[in-house]
Amino acid sequence: MAVENFVAYNPVKLHFGENVVKNLGKSVKQYGNRVLLIYGRGSVKKYGYYDEVVNQLKDAGLSIFEYSGIKPNPVVDDVRNAVAYGKENKVDVIVALGGGSVIDSAKIIGLGLASDVDPWDFMTWNVLPEKTMPLVTVLTLAATGTEMNAAAVLQNAETHQKVGLVHPMNFPKESFLDPRFTVTVPKDYTAYGIVDLIAHALEAFFGEGEPSVIDLITTDIIKDAMKWAPQLMNDPENLELRSNIMLDATLALNGLTSYGKVGGDWGVHGLGHELSYLYDLAHGATLSIAYPAWLRLQKERIPERIQRMGKLIFGTEDPDEAIKMLEEFFTSISSPVRLSEAGVESEKREEVINQMNVNNVSGMHHTLSMADRTMLIDLML
């Protein structure tokens, strides 16, 4: 197994476990006194998480300026508006209360607050980030791993794109992972989060490089998530189960699974981003549709790698059986495995193909041609 040269770097201070949020105010105060509090569309207020965070910040003597309404598929317009609001109020630290969309938005808001650059120019690499605003996150959805990595994803209706930016400036200073804040996540989004963490691990697994020990770690994260997922779907308020999935999601994308590799592939995420952009589908739902299709496309091209995946996760070296078992797992937690299950019917076929070709969807290690994209869409229908 080839171990590629790599550099490991992760500066995030992680607070994990029940009631860790009780230390939030003290931590935030280290970075500033005027807080831009970013959150979504209301669930954090409904379930009391907002009050707990705000009380922590107030008790620490901090001034709070709020920007709410971040969408599940985050948009650059919100980032631009939050940057303008933050500058107007001279904020010096950001607190993001939410899931991946809120935290991703907050990362790019930080870049915008620290510069005079339009945030989209960072997303498209027209301008390289040089500085940012300190960010502290409070996670409410175990899924994306953004709480402990340097990645952020945004979409832009004007350019018809959903793209990601990975840059060291995007690392949060500190992240608070209190499983109490995830017990109210609905079953569908709980399932989508589990799919997302599994997809992250698989993207790393199919990247360039095959370090044996990292293969074992990566597939064990997947197996652990698959072990707890059915129990959690039947007992969504179980704090121990929420903790297990929360830790799996963070480990899947905090850099650990990329040691000894040259990044991951991310072709499946590219496919998923276009589906999310076109039809406002939940990110995890697009991945449970796209991954089995991608594996079937690659079955004859990388048979040994798919066989190794099958052996380590499912105990089979038959690629067809392994793909089927992955698909059956997604179905068992009620995540769609066909576009039609997500409400995207066959008449949308050309629209999807055109969108993917316009944005040249591909992988970093396993490239996709126009013919491949057409085959993938047919496999997803």
C-alpha cells in the first residue's frame, strides 16, 4: 500500500461532550468583545439553544449583533449581507450556532470582514485569503465536519454555481460539540448527516494513496456510523447515540482520513452540489443518490479499490454486492438512492446533464468525462 507524503495541520480547539457549551462565553471573550452571532431560521430558538448561547455571551460581558436566516444550502448573498452588517457594527469575533450551512457561511463571512474583497472572489480563487476574523462554532447537526476543518461551501444564483473553498484561514479557533444540541434534529436530517459523514470518509478512501492504517481507520469510522445509525433512527433523543454519530462526523473530515494521501476524490460531492443547486435538495440526500451510481461507474476501472472497500466495511470482495449493501444501508435509514425518490423525474435528465457539463463536474483523482456524467445520471434515475 502506497503512503503518499503529507502535511498534517489542524489548529482547532475542540470541546466535546455534554454541557461543554457552559464554557462558551469564557472562550469567546479571548478573541473579542463585539460578537457577530450567526444562525439559521429559527429552530435554535425553538429548542432553547439560542438562549443558552446568548446567556453565555452576555454573562461574559460581550456585545451581541445577530444575523439570522442562513439557508440549508447557504448562499453568497447572505454572506455579503452579514459582512456589511458586521462591519457596520465593528464586530471583532464571530460565533456560529448551527450546522454546516451556518458554519460554512460564517467562515467566508470572516474572510469578508477582514478585507474589502467580495466574498465570492475568495470562493472562486480570484483572490487568496490573507486574514480572517476569529470564529467560534457551536454545532447543532452532526454531518459536515466543518467544525474542525478548513472547508466551506456556498452557492451563487447569479453564476449558477455551488463551490467549495478549502484554505487554512477557514479553520475555526474553537468548536463546541455538545450532543444535547443535536437531539431535536428531525429523522430525515439525522439520516442525511449520517450519509454525509460516510460520503466524506469514502471520498478520502478513493483519493490518491492507499495507506493501510488509514484505510482501516476510515472504514472503521464508516462501520461505527452504520452500527449506531439504525438505533439512533429509532431512538433520536438518545444522548449517547447522538454523541457517537457526532464524533464519527468530526473524525471523518478533520484531516485524519487524509493522512498518507493526496487529498480525496470529491467527484461525488461535485455531483451532489449540482443536484442541491438545481432542486434545493438536502446535501446528504444527493450523496446517497450519487455514491452508489459513482461506484457502479468505477467498478471496472478500480476493481481492487472497491473490493478493498467491500471487504473492510461489508466483509465481501464482490463489488456488486458491496455497492448493493451500501445502497441498502442508505435505504434502511430512509435516505433516497434514486433521483425519482427525491422528486426529480426522468424528464429532468437533460437539465441535470447540462448543469454538470457547464460546471465540468469531476473528481480530483478519478476524472469524469461528459460521457461519464451522462452515464452517472442514468444510473441515478
